[in-house]
Amino acid sequence: MSSGECITRLRVRYAETDAMGIVHHSHYATWFEAGRSDLFRQKGLGYSDCEARGAFFRVTELFVRFSQPARYDEEVVICTRISEVRSRGVTFWYEVRNSENALLVTGHTRHICVNASGEVQTIPGWLRQILTGGQPGIP
Amino acid sequence: MSSGECITRLRVRYAETDAMGIVHHSHYATWFEAGRSDLFRQKGLGYSDCEARGAFFRVTELFVRFSQPARYDEEVVICTRISEVRSRGVTFWYEVRNSENALLVTGHTRHICVNASGEVQTIPGWLRQILTGGQPGIP
Amino acid sequence: MSSGECITRLRVRYAETDAMGIVHHSHYATWFEAGRSDLFRQKGLGYSDCEARGAFFRVTELFVRFSQPARYDEEVVICTRISEVRSRGVTFWYEVRNSENALLVTGHTRHICVNASGEVQTIPGWLRQILTGGQPGIP
Amino acid sequence: MSSGECITRLRVRYAETDAMGIVHHSHYATWFEAGRSDLFRQKGLGYSDCEARGAFFRVTELFVRFSQPARYDEEVVICTRISEVRSRGVTFWYEVRNSENALLVTGHTRHICVNASGEVQTIPGWLRQILTGGQPGIP
């Protein structure tokens, strides 16, 4: 695991399965989000602190490629990484594997930084530093 | 249908099913909520208007009794009724049937009126009148 | 509306919103699915009949581009179209607009045809004809 | 913690919040289920093994009383206990607290044992022993 990656382990919930007996595809977006939350926390800043300071990351793009299904009660491993930071946006990359290390899903999400009123803004300096530097802590 | 009842028709989504091939029990709370939204609208006041005027109904109790499962792509009919209005709270009663009129689920939710800061408050007079009188329109 | 398109109208549920006050991005995959279900039905074949006949469409790719957020109690309009049919797979394209016709979201999903055991199979002839021809009815 | 209790820790997901800024009430049913899954596992039997052996527990009743809301990124603790085992059904009791031990929610679920075809059946002896005795392992 490189310094910029974050690992999240989740147990598949019954509520996440569908009539095909596998995890419904809509839930991977939620798992990606759990990965992002952990990545923020690993960098020393909860995403809720981020919002409290007026920086919200609205999702502008979601992409998921499904290789193999996940099933109820399996433990899955989400690997999350920041793949690009721009002046007003950030891209996260994800990989989900099962406990036998088989690849289930890859994907990415793009986000734009908005303020509490929903207006697009430049990512504040303190936040940009955290996202790019990988240095924990808030100035 | 008595004047105080509201009928909502929904088509079961695949995402709402689980590995048992039936609608996961957690989704009925969401269907009840769709019924409440329609009931508010039928009384001439969207629940979002209600929130815009500073009256939020936080859920304090949820009860669901399951008689028969619902399945993907079925049309279900939710019947919603206000069963009690008190000074600071309101109780809704629900019945869900399938298209052949078989009873699937009954239940109720209790709610307490809070302001935008989450503090409990007496239900405002204009709202109480709408909830009890069944008269459409805002004074 | 061209003959190959299908229109689905949904009312945004409170449960679909998040702490940002807008519809959580994970729910669009579910709305797309509601659109696909309606498209199948419009072609004279419920997707559940499809499954009963041994043809399941597993999702292999999901893409969503978010232009503008949707909010609680809004009515949204999903436009669904089949954009490609191949020997073993099919691609659907979607557009979601609000009631004032503003574009909220565009996206696509790719699917592979599997049997009840989850093995990839060629799309059966009767199904291929329905998907490509737009002719209602089952031979 | 008594020998019959099971503790589950979850981090609140952003997708679980709603426009009121708190966890949407429908998600507690899913958290209860995560608690049940862990309780089965603690007793030496995954619920998926249970299903593989032909014993399914369909939910017949759900009750939740909400005391205090949970918020994004909080860690919540679910305490799950079997409160009653009858010939064909079982009742689970739940308590959810936040990391400061404040009570958020209490509730129960009732379940009936059905076979793979959905027909009600007596709880098999091997399963009854596990549920009542608290002894890990399958005979």
C-alpha cells in the first residue's frame, strides 16, 4: 500500500443484496464514499470538519466497472486513492476486492468544491495542502 | 376512501428486493414516507413548504407488521391516514396492499414537531388546522 | 419522443436526500433501473418475465454525469433509450430532467446477459428481436 | 455484556443521512440486521449457512423507538440480543448508542422461519439449539 492509499473493510449487508442474490450495483457508490470518508480521516481531517469549514465536495461524475459480484456476509476491501487534484475539483479512484483478493469492481468519482450555498469555489489552500501533501493535520 | 385518506401507487424497484427475492423490510419505512408526502400535498401543503416555514416532523416511532411479501415490478398501493394529532406530535397510520388488494403490510409512525435547530416545539396553529381540519390551503 | 424512448416520472423521496439537502448520487442508478423496467414493459415484456425465461442482465458498467442537483418532492423525468445491442450485451442511455426541463443527469449502463446460474450467454433470439425491433409482444 | 449479547460497531455513512442532516430513520432496520448477522456469526453459524441449510428468517414485525439522532461519520454501537425463541419464530432486541454511550434507538424485530419456497416451518432442532443455548458450533 502506497502512502496515498486508504484501505476500508466492510461486511456485505443483506439489505445490499438484490433478487439476483448479489450486491445491487447502486451500493458501490456508497462503498466508494465510505472509502473517501476513511481517506479524509487518514489525512487527519474528517470530511464533516471539512463541511463545517465551508468546503463541500459535490459529485460531478461516477464511473463503476463491475468484474465479479459480491455476496451477503462477505468481507470486501475498498482501496481508495486521490488520482487528481485541480483548482476547483478532485478525482478519487477506487478498487474493491473480496477477501480472496479477487477484483470485484473498479471506479472513480469526480467532485467539485462548493460552499454552503452550493456555489462552486476554488479549493481552499489549507484543504488543497491536505489533499495533495498527504500531510496529516490542519494548519 | 374516506376524506382523510390518501392513496399512493408505487412500482416495486429491483433495488428494493433482496436475496430472498422479496422487498427488503427496510423499504416500507420509505414507502410510508412517500404516503405522508402525498397526504401533505393532498391537504394543500407540500412537506417541503412545511419545512420552509420552520416545522419539521422528526420520526420518534416506527412500527411495521408484515403479512405478505411484495415482489419486483408489482404495483403496490399505500393508504395513509392521520390517526392522532396532539399538541407537539402527530401519528400516521399506513396500509400497503398489492394490485389484487391482498394486505401486505400495516404500520404506523409517530412524529414530534421540531424547529430548524432540532428543538421540540408546539405544532404551529396554521399547521395544526391543516392536519386536523383536512381543509386545503394555507392561511 | 422517438419510438425507441421511454419516459418515467418519479417524485423525489425524502429518504433519497442527504445532509447536503440534495438527492444522494447513489440513487440515480436506481432511477435508471426504474427507467429500464418501464422500457421493457413498454416493449411488451416485463423484465421479471425476462428473468422467468432465463435471461438476466447483469450490470457491467455504470456511468453518471451530474449537472444539477435534484431536491425533495420535485418531480423528475427519466428518459431511457437502448443505445446498443450486441450478441451478449446491451447498453442503455439515460437523461434525467426536472419538471422545468433542466438537465440534471446523463448516464449509461452496460449489461451482459447471464443465465440463472450467472453464466454469460448469447441474448436469446426472441429477446434480441424485442430489444432491437421495438415490436411489442413475445413470439 | 452478558454472554447472549453481541456488539457491532458501524461508522455512519453520508448516504445514510437525509436533508434534515441526521440519519434517515429507515436505515436503523438495516443496522439491526447487521447486528443480527454478527450475532449469528458469534454463535458459530453465519446466517448465510443458515439459508444454505434451508432455514430463512422472514421479518414479520419491526419496531423502532427513536430517542436521539445520529449524524454523519459518528461511530455507533449496536447491541443485539435474542429475546424470545418460539417453535417457529424468534424475536431480536436492539439498542443503538453513540460513542459517548448516549441512547439513540431501541427496537425489536420478530421473524418467522420459512423454507426456500417461503413456507412457514418449525425451526430445525440444530438451529433451535444454537439460538437458545448460545453454544457455538453446528452439530
